Amino acid sequence: MSDPKDDRKPDAGVLRFPQSRVRMSGSGEPLKIIGTSQLAGVLGAPSEQTSGHWCSHCRGIWYGYLLEVTCPVCGNRHG
């Protein structure tokens, strides 16, 4: 039984978040792979054990362990 306070239509479909429609400047450019973190290299981590992280300053992806936050190229810690 439906809730009388719920005014959503059951057949409304899926609504997208507005962010999915926003294109950032340079988003048409190919992604750069900027490297692997020093810690992952020292420990000899296989690529299957690393995860990708985005660096907005370098505009590329670097790979490291899950909890690492510092870009190995520029030192950015804010994604």
C-alpha cells in the first residue's frame, strides 16, 4: 500500500544527478596516467592491489594504495 504523503509517481523513472550532465573544461581531452606512488613501488605492489586516484592539478590518474592521498607528481592532497 502506498503512503498518501508520498506524492512521487511510481512510473517516474530514474532521475539523474545534475552533476552527470556537467562537463568540466578539458573533459574532452584524453586522460593522463601520471604514475604510481612511491610507497606502492617500494612495497612492490602488483597493479591489481593498487587503486586509481584523480589529481586535479595534474589532470590525470595516479595509482597507489587505497588510503594514500598525495599525488606522486605534484604533492596535491585534495583530489
